[in-house]
Amino acid sequence: MPEITCSARRCVYNDDGYCERETIRIDVDDRSQYSSCTCCDSFEDESDCRDCSCENCSGENASVECFATECIYNEGRECIADSISVEGHDACCCIDTCCDTFRTNRV
């Protein structure tokens, strides 16, 4: 289970630079070779999330469902990297984020 650092300050699951959601989903345009075409589909803007809670959150035991099938860390749609970094300092929605750990497996 990877440690997830996150710069998306406005995400309700961001706790001091770490994602505290138990499971996150990284989505991507599968034809892409670039991390800028990935996004954290689990991003929730804190201003849009009136009833959001993080009852079972634990960044230490997080799992990452990953649809970036062209990434070297993707194994059966699960991220096997030791740690991942989700970037999106000024993100207001999931498409403003990206997985900075993404590395293409294309030659």
C-alpha cells in the first residue's frame, strides 16, 4: 500500500500534504504517455463537500486503483509504487490534478 502525498490543498481528504482517503482512483487517457493526462478521480473540493466525512480514512493503508495501464507501476489496475505523489496545488476539480509518479512503460 503506497504512501500518498498530495498538493491539492482544497481536497477534503488532504491532511497536511497527505491523502487520508482509504482508497483512491487514478484515471487517465490511456493513449497518453504523460502524467498531465492522469487525474485523481477521488478528489473532492472541500467547499462542495458539505456532508463529506472521512470515517474510515487512513493514509497508511491506502490502496490505489489505477487506470493508467501504460504506467510501469500499474499491475492489474493497482498501483504498486511504494509511494505516489498527486499534484494539484490550485485544483478545484479532479481534472486539475495529476499523478506525478506516473512513468510510461512505452519505449
